[in-house]
Amino acid sequence: MIVDLNTNKVIYSNHPDLVRPIASITKLMTAMVVLDARLPLDEILKVDISQTPEMKGVYSRVRLNSEISRKNMLLLALMSSENRAAASLAHYYPGGYNAFIKAMNAKAKALGMTHTRFVEPTGLSIHNVSTARDLTKLLIATKQYPLIGQLSTTREDMATFSHPAYTLPFRNTNHLVYRDNWNIQLTKTGFTNAAGHCLVMRTVINNKPVALVVMDAFGKYTHFADASRLRTWIETGKVMPVPAAALSYKKQKAAQMAAASASAGAQTAQND
């Protein structure tokens, strides 16, 4: 889905109200809730995932109980989609972890994201769901959070932890931020098997500020290619070819959606 942010006109959409898992796109809401609490960004936090059961068995280079500032936690969560950083941010929220999840859902409701639900702060859960239309509302809201834009578009960073002392290099998960022909104000990627590959951006296409949402793309780089194809179509009118594997995946997903819809309809008829 692509929306012109000057006019709020929908430029392109495909199943904009289909509810899907959103994977690490979740972390945009995580960052907004953290910043809404106006907590000190220079406060040093321990890496703590004890209240996020979805993290069990998930690999990370970041060591448990090591320490880094809240701002750097935000950077790692937004730029590199570091799950332990996102979980730790929720852990240190006023009122605790459960209050953080409630705040995520309250924020979604306040933004009019009527088909969105959060159960944890990383995006690992299949129960963190939304729609392209709702995620567009989230992108519009991020204009009030310049720090999220700054951190999410940072290309790379060397993070320094303490207790124990160590450093780790991190890079942006959105390959398009490395391309000079893209003007990206804010971005987030996401992937789980259930969600597929997801990408959201506030960027500029055809000299217009736009919100761009790609959900459930096939293949490691398809969401970036989809964004580039949509941009080419808007700017030149040319329709670029889509790989056969991606088309097959889309056809398979459409069949699954139709089957699920038919099943739901049959269940409703039985209940009636």
C-alpha cells in the first residue's frame, strides 16, 4: 500500500484491510511507547528478556545482563531489529511489562488502528497483527517522533556494552538505506515464517512524501524489490516483471485466503 502524505490519497493498495502478523514492524510501536513515557534516554539498562517468553531459544549476539543506554537499545531495535533490545525496553517500562503491552494497544486504538493487536514488544509472536491500512496510520504518527526516523535510518553502528565490556557491529536491515537514490525518512523491516517479509517506510516517490507498506512478501529481498517496482511504476508508468517464485507465492496465499474465508463463512452458517 502506498499513500501520498500530502493529500492522504491512496496511490496503490492490494488487500489493505487483510489482518496479518507483522513481525518486527512491531518495534515501531515499541519505540513510540518508550518515547511517550519520556524516560531518560541516557539511562543504562540491563539486557533482560525474562518477561518475553517468545524470546526462548532465539539467538542473539547481545549478552544477557550486559548493559547499554536506553537510546542505544532503541537504536538496535529499530536499525538492526535486535529482539533482546526491544524486550528489554518493555521490561523497564513504568508499571512493568504488562503495562507496556497495554500501552501498545492503547496507542494503536488512539491512532485508529482498529485491526491491530499486540501481545509482546518484539514481533516474534504470530499474535501481533495489523493491516496495511493500519500500518499506514502508524507511519503517519511517526512523523511526531523524529528520533525514530533518525535511528531507524542509521546505516550502521558499533554498540558498546558494559558488565561485561564488549562491542558489536550492527547494520540496518533495510538494504535500501544504503542506496543514494532513495530518500528514506523512516523505515522498519520484519520477518517471521508466518508474517513473510515485511517493509514499511516513509520516503519520497515522484517528489511526494509517501507512506509505503509491503506485507508478506516472498523471498529474502522481495520486499525491497517490490518497493523498487512500485516506485518505478509510479515515477515512469513502467510495470517491472515479478519473479515467477514470487507470483507463485502470491497465488498460493490468495488460495489460502479464499479457503479460510470459505471456512469462516461455513462456520458462521452453522452457528446461525
